[in-house]
Amino acid sequence: MTERRSRKAVLLAVSTTCAALISGCGAIPGSAGGSPGPVVVMTWAPDGTKSTNMPGMPAMAQAFAAHINASGGLNGRELKVLTCNDHNDTVEAAKCAQRAQDEGAVAVIGSYSEHANSFTSTLESAGIPYIGGYGITQEEFQSPMSYPVNGGLPALLTGNGKQLAASCSKVSLVRPDTIVGDQFPLFLDAGLKAGGRPAANDLPTADDSTEYTGVAQRAVGSAHSGTCVAAVLGDRTDTFIDSLRRLGDELPDVRFSSVIGSVQQSLIDSTGGRNSPLENSFATGWYPPTSDPKWDAMKEVVKKYAFGDNRIDVADPGVQTTWIAYSVFAAVVRTMGAEEVNPMTLKRALDKATGVSTGGLTPDLGWRNENMLPVPGHPRMVNAKVVYQVVKDGRLVAARSGFVDMAATLGRQVSQNG
């Protein structure tokens, strides 16, 4: 009888404690009826540096979160976006990754950094997926935690080389004298070779210079019909254009080329629109031109939730990549239903994902083994398609319809050159 009274007292004490928890907190954490915490993610990019800046990427992430939360969140949970400035610096990039881990981010999404060698190990040790990075470093196509949405600079530059091969007998490549920039000739030359053209004249230069007269003169050389200059300098491409047009009489024989990101509509507008030296220039991008109706949903979100935010240029490929990366993330999380969203469960869902639609902005995406492309050194690449564009009447427009697939060219030529 004494034993029964003791057991009854213990049960009564437990019951009283549970009742106190419920009345004091509304619900026991994790129980039915509790208010689930937010889904925390991070987006990082450099801002305020002397090199390439991408302030529109974190801004787009915040606008996307506002849109999602106004529509009920992700499976009823708030989407919380942390932002970080990597300052184009190795140490700062590592700090951003550590902060993502410390503050409980389940993923890093739609980000830009040239310092993957300093943040990848942190994400891998924490098991945090990296979704839709800009594709500027090789680690983004190697790390098992990376889920790219485009073919990065390898696809862009290879595509640009093939685009130039159809019209150019001589090509000079002006690119950053950096570790990342050292990869550029490999990919551009792969595209040129596939088109039956010789390798480009490689001209590495500082990517934070205030003028490029000397390298512009070397790029043009003894200009003749069929001479093309491909400049891939990020934010400093406009400075190179200023130096290039000072060459005056030599310019009519030179055709300019670049990739989207180094040249975009805002640069064309600021250099004269229809009278810009960029008229008739070639450009290679990952996605359809900004005038395509497929971008209407993104434009509506920006108009509604980021009106007046001049960090966001809807024609910026960083902004566009962020929109696509967050759209993919939201689609995958919604397939998880009531399952807890943490780095491990998210990675498991991403590894099973296939046929994820981006509304035609990219081919449908997936990261199963069968989705991976046979590109040496880039085993995580799942989308190597690009679009060819040209500047006509001061506007970037499609040079041909649809996507052009660089997978075979990358697989063949990079293998031979590498």
C-alpha cells in the first residue's frame, strides 16, 4: 500500500509539472499545437568593395522571404533570412559560414563569394547545404553540400567561346588576374576550339583598377575585321569599356563580348543606350532575357516587397540566381510536409529531388546521381545550358531562341585541356 501511495505521488507531481508547462508556455515544445520556429537560412555576397559587388542578392533574398511569409510561410513556418557581407575577403567569408552555423541556418542560398576554399569546409562539417551559389568557384561544383542551379562560369565562358567562334577570327580575353580568373581561358578556349577557332589571347589584369588603357590597347592590337574582345571583369567591365572607347578609330573593327554579370542592361544604358559602344556586342547568359514573361513573378515580388530598393536590378544575374535558388528551396521544403526542416533533413530531400520546375527559367532541376553531368572536375554540375544574347538598339535581346547545352563541349574539351 505504501508503494502504491509513493507511485501515485510521483505521477501526481509529473502531471502537475506538465500542467504548469502547458499553462505557462502555451504548449510543450515540439508538441501538437505548439508554434513552430522559423526556418532560418543565410544569403551572403560582397558589398562596398573595390572588386565585384552583389548587394542585390541579399536584398532579393529578403524580398522573397517577405513574399513567402505574406503567403503563409513554408508549411506554416516563417522564413527568416540572415544576410552577411563577405567583403570579398577570405577571412570574412569564413566568418559568414561560421555565423550561418552558429545561428542555426538550415541552408545558405543564392549567394556569391570567390572564397569557397574558406567557407566550404565549415558548411561541410556542419552539414549545411549551399543552394544556388553563383558558380564562380570550382568548389561549388565539387562539394557534396553544393546544389547548383546553373553551370556557373564554366558554362558561361564555354558558351561565350562558341558564340564568338561563329563570327570572330581573333579573340582577346581580358580577365581578372586572380585564382578564379586563371580558370577563364580554359573554358573560353574550350568553346573557341569547339567552333574551330584558335585559343584566345589571354590578358590577365587587376580587377580593381581605375583605368585599363594599356590592356585595352593590347586587346585590340592590329584590329581588323573579325577582331573580338571578350572582357569578363565583373563590376570593372564599365571601366574597361571607358578605356576601350578612348582608342577611337580602331573601335569600328572591334566587336565586344562578355558574359551576363560583367555586361548587363544597366551598363548599356549608362554608356549611351543605342549609341553605346556595346551596340552589336555578344553576351552569353544562363537565363532568358529580362524581357521574357517568365520573369514576371519575380518582378511582381520586387515591386510589392522591395519597391524603391535600388540594390535590386531585376536584370542582374545575381538577383536572378537568388530568385531561382529560393524558388527551388521553397519547392523542396514544401515536399517535406510536416517533417522538421534542419540541415540533415533538407539535404536528404535535396538528394531525392528531381524535376524541380523553375517556370522555364532553367531546365527542370534535380541532384540525383543521374542528374549529374560528366564534366571533369565539376561532378555536381546538373545544368550546363546557356542562352546567347546580343545588344540591338540598346537592348539585350536573345540572339537565338532557347537554351544551348554546353555539357558535351565542357566534358570533351575540358577533359582534353585539363
